[in-house]
Amino acid sequence: MKKILILEDEMSIRDFIVFNFKRAGYEVFEAGSGNEALSVFAANPDITLAVLDVMLPDIDGFEVCRKLRAQNRTMGIIMLSAKDLDEDVLSGFISGADDYVKKPVSASVLVAKVDALYRRISAAHTQQPPVQPKASEVFALDDKKRTATKNGQPLDLTPNEFSILKYFIEHPDVVVTRDDILQAVWGYNFNGDADIVNVNITRLRKKIEDKPSKPDFLQTSWGKGYIWKTTEQ
């Protein structure tokens, strides 16, 4: 059964969300504070999805997201907040979230978003191509384990960052648009903020480039999109 952690400090809202996810076939674990959520996850490390409220009585949802992501790089995380300021949305993505949803949100929309995220995670885990693509002598990917290395050293990537890196490596030296990346990584039915691509590109550059402000590999094609430059140039 699909296991999900619901972190929401307002009991009436949490009960409503939990009810709808149980009705949708999820095994639900509840928490009313950040520290409680971390304890629940520690006791149930096979939880694969989380919906995290941002404003909490102790540590905020962003910190919970960072701590969960540090323990599990492949779980799906959606932030839930009444605040939709750009800096709050960016904080969610920088913390490692896969999506950011503004309250109030209908139960059907939230369940649909989590379902879509679960499908992406499941597809990533089951995809096992017989031959692993190699970008160059610098980068190597392992699709089965969803891991990547640079010069033999492991890269600490989130699932979306891995998917973006893999997409670029498989499309070297050609311009790809933000829409191309959205469709390849988040899917055709994604209806969130398209700026999620820019945020993930910025985070990815910090992890793979020696000088993120002057990238050697993941370069910007101004007014068009991005281009992955191979080392053979």
C-alpha cells in the first residue's frame, strides 16, 4: 500500500486531508508538529510520500522537508501553505520539495497531485534500462539506483535533479526549452508553477559545476532555454 505522511497542525484540516487520502487507498501517518513528523518517519522509514504544512508550532515545514530529504532522496514531498509569496515558494523548492500547493486546496486536487508524484517515483524505481548512458568521462549515471557521480564522486541529487541531469546528458549540445524539461520530468499534466524548472536548474548547477555562475556543462541559451555542453568542445 502507498504510505504517506500528513503534517498539519490544525486538527480539522488534518482530519479532512487524512480522510480523503485513506479513501483514495493510502496508508496515512499523521503528525501535528515538525518534531512529531520526524519521529513518525524515523519509526516508519518506508513512507514514500509526504504533505507538509509550512507554519507549525515548533520547527517549520521547510526544515522538516530538509531533514526528510537528507534521509530519503527519493521520497515525494509536497509543501502545503496559505502563503504564496515568491520567497516562500522558492524556500520550499530549495528545501527539496517536489511541489508547493497553496491553501485552501480541494481534496481532489491535492490527491491528484500526490497520485501524479507517486507515479513519477514508481516509474523511476521500475525503469531499468539494460545499458546505462554515460555522459562523458566526467559524469556517470545509474538509472536503477537513481544515482550520479562526477569524476567518480557521488552527487547528492533529489529525484527531480537526477531526472533533469539525465535528460540533459541524453540530449547533449542541443537547446532544450523550459517546456521540454517540464514535460520530460514533471509530465504533460503538470499544472504547477513553471518557475520550478529555474529553481531546480539553479540547485543542480550548484551541485555539478565547479563555478555555478560560469557553468562548464549546464549553460543558458539566452532567450531560448538551456544547453548541455559536452567536455569534448
